[in-house]
Amino acid sequence: MTLSPSDAFRRGAPRLGLGLAALGRPGYLNLGHGADLGKETGTEKSVDALREHTWAMLDEAWAAGVRVFDAARSYGRAEEFLGGWLGARGHAPGTLTVGSKWGYTYVADWRSDAPVHEVKDHSLATLERQWPETLQALRRAPDLYLIHSATLDTGVLDDKRVLARLTELAERGVRVGLSTSGPRQVETLRRALETRAGGVCPFQAVQATWNLLEPSAGVALAEAHAAGWTVVVKEGVANGRLTARGLTGGRDVPAPLAAEAGRLGVTPDAVALAAALRQPWADVVLSGASTPEQLRENLRALELDVDLSALGTLAQSPETYWQERSALAWT
């Protein structure tokens, strides 16, 4: 029997999980990512150096009580790093929740300056290739298995063969779902809630972007939660824009966020994550920390009672938010 995030919380684990998007590869689009990893691993950012660093981050998270860990096929070697750590530390299924995703292929060849880092393909052929790759890398089946950045445009929610295969995995105990991105997250999620394969919805989980700049998916996420789905929040600090680095990397922290962080005596990222944790539909909120210091700052969110009314003015239109996100540089 797999351990769902809700089960993990009933056993006392914090609702903050650790995502490996910024740890499994040398390049990512978080503000300051290159400098952060360079400080931790050395300028070469070799596979061995990142593996060692990722294991240290996983150890730190485990010691803090974190029991939800998120990877994907396209996060470089994130699944491999996580699977090796699970085996080395003896963390058996049932003691934590492991999530992964299919649908993107990592193509950057371990380069931060690659012109293309990942290629999206939601076909059955990709699913059939990546599922055994995930099993091999993790050395076990994931508890959560998501379509990576499902959108209406790819047609994956209408692909009967893909849905049938995902239904088979769900019948074997895997909690199948989707992650969402882009300005049409609400439409995609509501379509997924209505999707049927063999008369039943194959999906039981969603991982969506929600943060103080882009809260538009909140109502649809509440609907998913009410339907019994596991709801995971990603990008709670907006790829670094809701941290001390500010919206552009020039320490231009929005005034309401800076004021609330000052009132509580914490960093802006802790406030941003605490705001996500305050949402009644959020089962898990992922930290995307690249360093132990960032992780410790993120974990402060679990202690905070933030004033959401003071932060509501930060919201942008989905179109503005996603346009600005797409302009972030990979480092």
C-alpha cells in the first residue's frame, strides 16, 4: 500500500516537501541558480558533485521531518539521485512519498547554456519509454505519477490509449495525476476533473503553480481537493521572484512581502510559502531550495501565521506572470 501525502501528514510529517527540479541538473531558471550551485558544488558542477550535494539536501530535509520528495524524467538525474539516496539510506516505501512525472525529456547534455533543456511529448510512446526509466532510476514505483505540464493543446487528456495506460497504473496502486503550467491552468484542471477512462476518472492528484503572484488556479484546486485529489503546490516562490532576490534579481522585493517578512522576522520566501500552506486545499507545498540555507529558510514557513490580506495586492494576471516567467534565463 502506498503512502499518500495526506497519510504522511497524519503521521506527523510537515506539509512542506522538497522538489528536485533545481538539484538534478546543472542549469535551471530559478533566479541565482547558477551562483547557488556553484557555491555549493564548485564551478564544474559535475554529475558526482551534484549527486553529493543532492544527497546532502535530502539528508537535511529528512532530518527536518520532510517526507515528500518530487522529481521528473526531465530534471536531469534527479530520479537517479533520489533513487540512490533512498537505497543508501534504507528508506523503504511506506515511510515517505515519492512523486515523479513523465512527458518531458531532458536534452541539455549536462550543459547550463544549452539552447534547449527539455522537449515535451505527451504521446503513448513517451509514456511507455519513461515509465520503466522511472522505475529503474528510483528503484521503486513512485507514489505519485503525473503528466508533466499537461495542457489542452497537447491533446493528452483526449488520448484514449494514454488514459487507458494510466488507468492500469492507477489500478496497480500508483496515484496518477497531472501537473499544470501556463495561463490556462484552470481550464486544464477542470478538463482533467471531467476526464473519464472506462467510466472512471484515472486522476487522483494535481501539482499546480500557485503563488502570491499567480493565484489564479486556487478555485480549481479547491474543486480538485473536494473531489478527493491530492493537491501539490509548486513554484511557491515563483522561481526566486518571491525571495530576497526580488522580482528581477536586483533585491526589488515587493513592498507588501518585504513588510510582512520584516514583521515576522523571516525571509520573504518563508512568507510566500506560508501563504501557500494557508490555502485549505493544499496538501503539499514544495520547496525548490538549491542550498541548505534556503531549505532552512523555507522550513520557517511551517511556523508562520501570515496576514494574507496584506499580500493580496501582489497578484498579476496569469498572462503577465507566465510571460515574465518564460523570459527567465537558465543558469
